Amino acid sequence: MKVLVVGSGGREHALCWAIQNSPLCDKLYCAPGNAGIADVAECVAIGAEDVDALVRFASDNAIDFVVVGPEGPLVLGLVDTLTAKGIKAFGPSAGAAELEGSKGFMKDILAKYGVPTAAYGRFKDVEAAKDFVRKNGAPIVVKADGLAAGKGVTVARTEEEAFAAIDEALVQGRFGAAGAEVVVEEFLDGEEVSFFALCDGESALPLASAQDHKAVGDGDTGPNTGGMGAYSPAPVLTPDLQARVMREIIEPTVKGMAAEGRPFKGVLFAGLMIVKDAAGNPVPKTLEFNVRFGDPECQTLMMRLKSDALAALVAAADGQLKNIDLRWYDETALCVVMAANGYPGDYVKNTEIRGFDAANAVEGVTVFHAGTKRADDGRVLSTGGRVLGVTALAPTVAEAQKRAYTAVDALDWPDGFCRRDIGWRAVGR
């Protein structure tokens, strides 16, 4: 098969790395790609949200299968346009991608089909939203309805903070059209975990759990980011809890979306909170759905996957997941994100990174690129906020952590930084 992966981040590097190992893959392209992806695929200078140019490239180059990485092009309908041209693609239609494109739509689907989640309200009117806050008290969560690049969620510790977040979205227009409506929901206290399942429109196949680290600083301090590291599996999601998540959350959502006439094909990424019931037993509740692999969670999943990744993605697109049996390494994979100094605020760009050979030589380690480009003289330069995902596979989480940081220290990048405690919960257990 000739395969095109769409995107330029660490998630897409991990997908390309896994797909190029498939015996089904004859030729691999990535649009637009990055400096690391260029080592495993031919990079094409087309933006991930340039739907017309992507479809034209796929047609002109007889692409057999397109794997869409980020949520933007999914919400814009890239898969619909490819399908209309007879080109097979992995990812949901625009109608199904609304599970991520609109938090209000997602909450309504959960409520309609009895999927456990936080109590909520949807508001376009400022005073109505504030009344909901007054009635329910703080802590409380305010979310911009649409895609806000991970910036549209406020966990308000006081009612005043919630009012400010509502004003920011509905009055000041900070998030543009994405913030024209807000979802206000109850605060869930517990341990957060990510869970992934492949879906083919009718059925779902569990992948694995992971735990992300959102805050920029050690000890979960500082502002939230796109993710500073992750590990898989997450011990908090026991086999019993995972079975419950499939039964109570994933499967009803897949059946519900089919009933709505928006069958979900692709990967369903459930952001979960494990809360305690009155008897102290763990209960999974749905914080959100994303309609693509997480980043940096994808890096850890691809490191652990023994089976042919491309075959599984094609089966999801073909409605044939019942014929797929996935095998996983029992080991833990742990990813440490290296970010540019200043991130998540204004950060430095175009700084040189060296030491890749030494880092990749550490046992069990692969360095995935996110925000990088190769200069004309061959140097690797940083181009984004989150720049590298140093990912290690090892028998235990403590050993994976040690290997990952050994590789981090082998890199020569004075203009970058990372958290030094990725995996702390699992190591503590």
C-alpha cells in the first residue's frame, strides 16, 4: 500500500514509525511532517488543514490509505472528502468528529445514551451561565464549546474565577467562534487517565490506557500544556475497570453515534476521571472524548504495540475490527516531552538540537520529533513549543523512567527543558 499520514507532531512521528514497519506498507508519505519523520517517510509540504491540496495529492499519487493525525482536519471533513473521491482513510467523518469539535454535543450524546459523566449545562447567555455557577458553587469547570487548542478549559476554584472564565469566552471573545458557547460542569475529584479504543462504526476494540502530565512543572505545578509526558499502561486502570470502561462508556457511545446516523470510525480517546463512590470503590466517569490519538500518549502506545499497526487501522476503516486481535508488550513505555524555553507562553524558536545518535543509542529508547525542521545545512532546529518526545520501553515504569531521562541527558539542547518527574504516580505505586 501507498500510505499518507497527515500531521507534523510527535503523534504523527510515532504513527509513521509504526506504519513503516508494516509488511503492508510499500511507500509512506507524511504531510507536512518534520525532521524526524523525514527519516521514515517522504515529507510533503502541505499543511494538515489544507483539505483540497491533501485530497489532490492523494489522488495524483494513487494513495491507497490516509491516516489523519490531528483533530483539525477531521473536524473540517478531510475524511468525508477523501471518501467521496474513493480514497480510504482512517479517522471519523466530520459529523462523528463533532464528539471533539463540540463539547456541548459530546455531553448531550453522553446524557442521551446513559454514559457516566459530570452534571453540566450549555450556555450562550452570560447571566444564565453565571446563575448555574451560583446554584452549584465552586470548584466548578468552565469549557469553551469548540476547538481551542487545549486552552479553553478553566478549573475554577472560586465562583469569581468561574465568572471570569465565562466573561473571557462569551464577552471578550478570547476563543473566537470556539467560545461562542460554554459548557459549565461539576468538578470531578479523582485520578485522571486516558483510554483508547479503535472503532469501526459498529464495534470497538480496546487499545490501552495511558496517563498524561498536563502541567508544565514538576509536581504538577504551573499552567497546563498540551502534555509534558505520558506512560502506558496506567496502573490506576485495572483490568476490571478497563472492562467497565468498555461496557459503560466506549460501547454505548459507539452504538449511540451509529443510532444518530454518525457512525464513529477511527480511534476514540476517552479522557476519564476515576472517582470514588459512597463505599470508596473506584468509578470511571467521562471528562471528554477526543477523536484521534493523544500526543504524547500515542508515542507510548506505538512503542508497546506488537501487532501490525497499519493492519489494525485499515480494519477499523473497513468495518472489520472483529477480525483483529492485538498483542502488546507487557513492558511500560514512558515518554518525556522536551519543550522550548518559555513554553507554554512565548517560546524560543529555530534553536539547534544535537545529540540524537547518543540519545537513540540508549537501550529501549526512540526519540520522536514534534516541532522540528532540518535546516539546509543538515542541522535539526526547533520550530514549536513541544519539540521532542523521548520515549523508552522497559520492564518496569521505574526503569523506563531511568532510560528516558538518560536519553534526555544525552541530548544537547540548551534552549529546551522538560519535567523531571514523568511517571511519578506509577513509580510511587
